[in-house]
Amino acid sequence: MAKFFIPILAFLIALWIYVVVQEQDNVKSKDNENVLLKKVEDYTNLRDSIKKLPAYSDFFETSYNRISFMVPLYLDTTTKLSESAVLQYKNYQKEFYLELYQYVYDEYSRYQSVESYFNATLDVIRGIVINFQVVDSSFTKINKCLVYSVNITGILSNGNDSVTLWYKVLVTQMDNFFYDLTVWTTIENFDKNEEDLNKIISSVFYKPDIDAIRNKLQNQ
């Protein structure tokens, strides 16, 4: 009898293990699905809440990879400010400018932290202007994103003419990317442009890869 029951018992044990493993995989798959859906839901809710604010009625959302932020309608896209910026906007009449830079992070990266990338960003501006001065800086959270932000003044000179500029810089890391969002204007136009400069910086938030999430859910 034992010889007869042992194979049956082994089969039942194997079947039970298979059922348990399948159930665990189903639970794990459901958990992953909930996490992915939560990412999209959080992004959508945050994006919509910002867009509905009266202060952003004359703004539009722009994004690049994982970063998204609001931009005044009066800014036009350009490619003339920088050869390496991934997004550029300008309004010559208002003397209002915006650049976004992206740096891919991995274990071999030149910059190993947000702080090191932030300091490198400051060094770039320090090399462009004279009388470089940090007005204030902070490491804080904006729309669930940890960011370094700073206000800088400096004089840009071409030898004959010079102009004093006011920069607002935000640096953050989202997934495997560092981002540097720099907006600036002339000191003469700062009072008129300050509110919109602040709105751009305070509207920054993380944008998940919605297409990748949708494809992953469809293939589960």
C-alpha cells in the first residue's frame, strides 16, 4: 500500500506547492499593478490640481522624460540659448529665459549625487558671470520631489556692455536622471517677472512613464 500512496502523496504535495506559488505570483502581480496605477493616479491628480489653480490659467504644461512643469504662454520655444539644453524657452521683450538640462546617472557617472550635480550647475553659472552671488538657497521638497533650489545674481559682460542677471535654479533627481531647470531675467525686469519665475519652479513634479506602465499592465 505504501508504494501506491507515496507517488500520490508526492503528486498532491507538488500540486499544493504549485497552487501556493501561483497564488503568491498573482498577489505579487496585483501588488505591482496597484503600485503602477498609483503612480499614474498621483501624477494625474497633481497635474490637474496645478492646472486648475487660477495662478496657472495663462500657463501650459511641458515635460521632458520624468520631469514636468508649467510654462507661461508668452514664452516661445527656441534652440539658440544653448547647444546642450533639452528644452529652451525665451521672450526677448520681457527678457525672460528658461533652460532645462538632463544628465543620465549610473554607477560610472561623473556626478554621484544631486548635491554634486547642483554644485556643478552653480560652477557653470559662476564661470559665465562676474560678481557671482548666491542670494539664498535651500534643499526642500516641491510636489513630492526633493530639490536643491537657489537664487543667484551676476553680471554678464561682453567687454563693451554688461547686464545684471537674476537666476533661479532648481536641481533634482528623478529615477536615473539629474535635471537642472534654470530660469533667468535681467535685474531691471526681475520685479515684473519674479512671480512667474517662482510659479515655474514651484510647479515642478515627477512624471511617470505612462506608456511603459500601460504596456506593462497590458502584458501582465
